[in-house]
Amino acid sequence: MWKQTAGVLLAATLGVGAAWLASDLINPGQPANQAVLPLPAGGDFTLQSVNGPASLADFRGKVVVLYFGYTACPDICPTSMATLKAALAQLAPAEVQQVQGLFVSVDPERDTLEHIQRYVNYFHPNMTGLSGTQPELQKITRRYGAFYRKVEVPGSAMAYTIDHSAILYVIDREGQVREQVQHAVPPAELAAAIRRWL
């Protein structure tokens, strides 16, 4: 019996070791205890900004940090934007000029384009606010592996909130998604992810 138990433990240990090694080979430098998310297809899209239609392709040649949220979000979105702001503060001025932030509001019912732009300008001038129709937003979020849903809150002054994913997508100069960064990481981690693709 003890031989069987020892064999099972050895197999489990080797399996964990192999998984750790494979993770390190596929994602060099990734902390062993941090989950690695599969990269979504992503791709170009066009939405509306306060200055008219804007496409991801308009920012070709820059590293783009893309985020899906909404301006009335009580905590996750402000935390994400503050993380991006702090990450950009860790880059040299010449590096910052090569980075573009895009905040896509998934709450077009409440978020006007003017309000979205005021919101993102509070965090950093290198940010553009975007939104669109619900069919457009649903199509784009699916391609980026993001999600959101409206949640009614009866009796609340806000009437509803929006549950949504909280990922910062780092997109390279050619428009390809290269990294997904959780919203609550230390700013240094996001700065390093951006710098890898400058």
C-alpha cells in the first residue's frame, strides 16, 4: 500500500513540476503562482469619441492599454485607471508619448461621450474615452474576452449597476493583444508590461 501511495505522490509532484516548468517556458518571467490567461483574438474596432469615430488602428505605432468599464463604477474602474496613471508615471516622458490609453464605456445609456472624456482626462491626458451602441459593444467585448451585464438595483438612485470584467489589455504597436493585466496589480507590473512592447 505504501508503494502505491508513494507512487501517487511522486506522480503528483512530477506533474506540478512539469506544469510549472511549462508555464515558465511559455511565459518566461511570469510568477509561478499567477494564473496566465489565454490571449483573446482582439482586433481592430471603431467606436465613437468626443471628437468623432475612433479606431484602434488610429493608434498604430503606439502601445495601447485598453479597458472596458463605465464612469459610475464605484471602485473597480477608478482603481484600474489609477493603476494605469501610476504605471505611466513610472515611464520616462519619451516612453509615455508612445502609449495610448483607451477607456471603452459599456454604459452608453448613462455615459455621454463628453462625460467619458472628462472622466479619463482626470487620470491622464494620454487617454481617450469611447463608447458605442450595445450591439457594437457586445461584439467587441466578445472578441476581447471581456464581459459586462446590467444589474437592476430597485430603490437605488442609480437604478442599475454593471457587473464587468476588470482587465487591462496591453496591445502592441501593430494592434495585437500581447498581455492581460489584472486591474489591482502593483503599477510597476503594468509599467513593465507596457515597456516590454515599446
